[in-house]
Amino acid sequence: MGSGQEEGPLRQLNQLDHDAGVGDADTTGPQATSLEEQLLEGEKQPPSTGHGPFFYIGGTNGASIVSAYCRSRGWHRIQDSRREDYKLKWCEIKCRDTYCSFREGEQLVYQLPNNKLLTTKIGLLSALREYSRVVSKINKTSLCPQSKILKMEEFFPETYRLDIRDEREAFFALFNETQTWICKPTASNQGKGIFLLRTQEEVAALQARAQSIEDDPIYRRMPFRAPQARIIQRYIQNPLLLDGKKFDVRSYLLIACAMPYMVFFGHGYARLTLGLYDPNSSDLSGHLTNQFMQKKSPLYMLLKEDTVWSMGHLNRYINDKFRKAKGLPRDWVFTTFTKRMQQIMSHCFLSVKSKLECKLGYFDLIGCDFLIDADFKVWLLEMNSNPALHTNCEVLKEVIPGVVMETLDLALETFQKSLRNQKMLPLLSQRRFVLLHNGEADLWPRLGGERLVGRPLPAAQSEPRPAYETAPPAPTPPPPRADRPGARRPAPPRVPGPGRPTSAQQRPGPPQDAEAPEPAPPGPSLHLWDAEVPDAGRPLTDGGALAQEPFQGPAGDEPEGHKGLPTAGHRGS
């Protein structure tokens, strides 16, 4: 995290963080599996010099699938990252120049510029804390009866920030050796820079290290205090085990459109450790389930298929092993568990909705990691930008391509409908993703003007909203005015016809629930870039019909830390 010129105590924490990367993808191993090699065969030829549309891909994560998708539609890949005549740009690492030159309403760009509000550990923690305070204050002053709203401590482990002195000291004061804690860098991935805290000696060493860094004159001159950008979380010591192995579940939060917001939930897969779980082990590969950690084992190539389960496999196992013993409903994975993940994702999105940078053409796919404990309580461990999209085992070959293709289908369809001011629903390309938030009824200004407009939701969306979607959103600032100092002046429309939206100021919309035993095969992809998108299509459901198709298969400022003390509750992966 620090520079090569840092001296003395700065190197101590940096030694743990030196290889912490951005995003979630593992880009250190071999580039391709057999599936990716097949998809990349067409990439060996020089890029086409056609007349467009053009697309650019930066990095290798998901590159073969995205490239195959675009080429199947007659688009041409460009290799120069400085070109600005692209229609789609998909990059692992965000670049300021991309967002500075972005042409709203004309281009699609993967990753919201300030998604770190959700996808860094300090960003997510700060957003959830602030949202909890706002909702609590509103409920205290509201005359209407309080609805059931998720509390942070119900799904997020107790957490402290190492970079805030008061929180750091509070943790050191409460620690005792009957508990295990886990310390993580805020923006790392693949388990890098993580360590466990079990003894007073380990905590005392961390305390001395943190204090010496803070007292170092070089550190005092650093603008962001990077070496201390860590959190300490309570480790969940009673995880549910699958055949004695620890696991977590990777699911997806898709922001297909940011104007208006169209937000979806998608099922992913379960990730297991290679070895049996031993809470006292010092081997991190037994505590962190991600593939990067499991690859360190010499047995990985032989047993890698056992480290990833489909959601259907997980559902059958829990039905067989725990349904009667724990009194669970049948298909708990696709009913109770799925609904809980959707509730938590909706809550997290609402906590940052008013702060995310939204322009027509931004879209994002975020990997969300959940842990189930032995009491079947669901914990959110973290959210990851640029989730790993490699297909190095059979389950991932079934899951990942469908995730990527439906992400692109939904991004294209919602982009075109927003551009043409058409109703979003029904969505012809929606197959396995489940709608969590429909922002059509939110207020957003038209492109080239300031008049706020709101579109009524379709009749199918008029049902009462679930309790977890009734929380008041965090206060949103008024729309920018051209005559206000520092405000961005509205740009003239780039296309004729009805104006189109440029930013979102929204209220919660109704989510849908997914509950189903087995996934259905993916439907056909749509070519939506140049085609007129009709308003008709398959009817929207409230989670019933969709539930029969479970899915298997420059940046804004980071929130300031708050000194109010944390919640209750880890991260094992």
C-alpha cells in the first residue's frame, strides 16, 4: 500500500498488504481453462478494422466470454485503450480517463466509478453505519408505526476500523482470548494481507505496530493513511460445515442501469475449503474459502471440483442433512436463504443509492459473499468489485457464462429503453436474475434539462412492498442547478426525440423473491444495440414465476469514518 520510499514501521503492515490488488478476480494463475481457450481462439487473429460498433476489454477476467458475446453481434474489438469511439468498455481496473471521456447515453462502461462505497471493507462499513443512523432517526420522529427494517448487527459481523484511534482502542480494550478476530485490508482481494488475532500477544503486537506507524513522521505526511486502512472483524467460529468443510456462497448484485436504477439479484455458487475445518488451525486456507487460497494446496488440481458446488447441489445437501434435524423448510436454500440474501443486498444498495455516481451507460456486477453459521443465520462477509469470472471447474463453466451474458443483455436492454424513455418492464432478456429495485418511479432529470420527471410503475409493480424495502432512503441532495456555483451545467441532448435521464434520486422499489429447486437452461440472448426494444414481452411476476428459475449458475470520495462504535457479529472467506 505504501511507496518504496517508506521506512521503518511503515513496512511492517505494508509487508502484509504489498500484494493486495483491486477487485476480486484471480489473475495470477494460468489464463484459460479449456472453455476459455475455445472462446479465445477467435482472439488470436488481428482485431477487425470494421466500421463498428467497437468494444474494448482491459484485463483477462471474463474477457473470453465478453469478447465472444460482442463478436456474435458483429461488433469489432479494439486494442487501444485510448480510443474513445467504443460502444462498450469492460475493464478490470477503473481508469479516471475512462470516466472523464465517457459520453453519456452513447456508451456503456462496466463498473460504476465510485463503487468502492460498497466494494471496499471500510466503504461498506461506513455506508451501513450511516444508513442505520439515518433510518433510526427517521423512525424515532415518524408518527407511523415502525416497519420491520434490517438492523446492521443482524447480518454484518461486529467490526472496528484500525485507522480510527477511538475504534482501535475500543477493540484493544474489549479483546480477550476466548474470541477470535480477523484483520483485513480495506481493498484487498483473494485473502491477501489477512491474519487472525487469537492471543493477547498478537493483539499487543498489533497495537504497538499501529501506534508506531501513527507516530512515524512519514505516515503523518501521507494523505490517506494507507497502512492503517484495515478493519478488524469478529470471526464467526461456528460456521455451518459441508462434510466437515467450511464454505461460503458467492451471489451477485447487478446494477444493470443507473438511470433509472435497475438492480438485480443473481445466484452463484458455493465455495468450499479443501481440508476439514479446524477452528484452531493457523493455516489460512482452512479459514478462507476463495480459490486463490485453495490453489496453494498441492492437492488442488486433483480435488478442485470438490471446492465448488452448484446452488442445486447445496440445496440437496441441506435438504438431506439438516432439514429434519433443524426443522428447516424444504428447499431452504432457494426459499429462506435466497430471500435473506436479497433483503441484505437491497439494504446495502439503499445505503449508498444517493451517493453512487449514476449516468446512463454505467453498469456493474458485484460479487457478494455470504456465510451461514451452524444456527442457519446468514452473514454478509463482503462485497467485491470485478468478481472472478474464470471457468476453471465444471460448476463454474455452467454458472459464469450465463451470469456474464445476462449481465450484458440486461445492460443493453435497459440502456436502450432508458434512452428511448420506454417502460422498463417487462424485460425480454431477464431470465435468471431477479429484480430487487425498479427506479422508474424515482425522480430523475431529463438529459439536457433540469425538469424532474417520474414514471409510474407498471401495474404488476403496484403490490405492497416487503418490509425490508420500506425503509426510508438516506437523504438525497437537491438536483444540481446550472446557476449554482460549482454545479455541472446540463449538456445539450445528443439525440433527437424525447429527453432521457442523466442521474437518479430515488426511493426504494419492490424486490422480488426467488425460490425454486433447480435452474432452468438459459434463454436466447438478444441483440439489442441497434434494434428498437418493444414494450411487450413475458409478464413480470412478483417472485412466483421467476422463482421457478433460480439462477445457478473519477471515483467519488470514500465515506468518512464515524466514531460511533460498531455492530455485533466475520468473515471467513
